[in-house]
Amino acid sequence: MKAVSVVTIKKELKHRSTEELLELCLRLSKFKKENKELLTYLLFESHDEEGYIETVKVEIDEQFEAINTNSYFYIKKSVRKILRNIKKYARYSLKKETEVELLLHFCTKLKDFKPSMSKNATLLNIYDRQIALIKKIVSGLHEDLQYDYQVQLEDLEG
């Protein structure tokens, strides 16, 4: 079965009743964990973006603490998984400020992580790519926010 475009789905949803839309949403939430997570964000978290960011930061901290430090292989694997989760949570929010906050927190945690990332080229590359991404996103934000984030970026690069 081939999926139809978002425009087609939008047109079709306009013709459905509130009851039918509710049923469709509930059915959609049963299929994938990400669908349920997105609905949770939209229904319960989106009104308090600061609280959402803090919740995700706590989860990032817990994931960093759980990393198996026996070898760089396990560290790299775990760091990539944390980064995937951050990207997913940023996608739920669709706010660039949220993405920057989460990536800054990730970079801070990675920089302070022991054993040091400086001993592994892959981890250094991951770190450098995230710093570059943060700079790119920050350049499109409001001037006041740019300044605030620039100060944090300088701390990370220094």
C-alpha cells in the first residue's frame, strides 16, 4: 500500500467528525511508540516548553550515567543513541530554541564525560558536528538569543 500525501490526508480529515478524529488519533497512538510520544508532547508538554526541556535534560543525564565505559565502542554506540533521542525530541517540539538547548546540554555532557572524548576521533567528530549544527541554528534566531547562545558556545569551545 502506498501512503498518500499530507495534503490529501489533511483534506480527508476536514470531512471527519470529532468522534472519528478522536478514534483515528487513539488508533494511531497504538502503532508506534513515537506516535504516542508525540501525542504526549502535544497534549501535555507543549504548553510548558521549559519544563519539557528540563525533563529531556534529566533523561539525557541519566543516559550519560548509564553509558558502559569499558570501551570506546560502547561509548560511541551510547552517544549516538542519546543524540538520536535528542533529535527526536527536538522534532516533536519544532522550536529551534529547544533544539539548541538540548544540543548544548548534550555537548556539555560529552565534553565533561570521562574517559575523555579527546582520545577518540569518532567522538570528537560527533562533538564538532553538533557544535557546527548549533552555530547554524543559532545564526537564524533572534539577536538576543544569538548572544546568549554564543556565550555558551564559547564556553564549550574554550
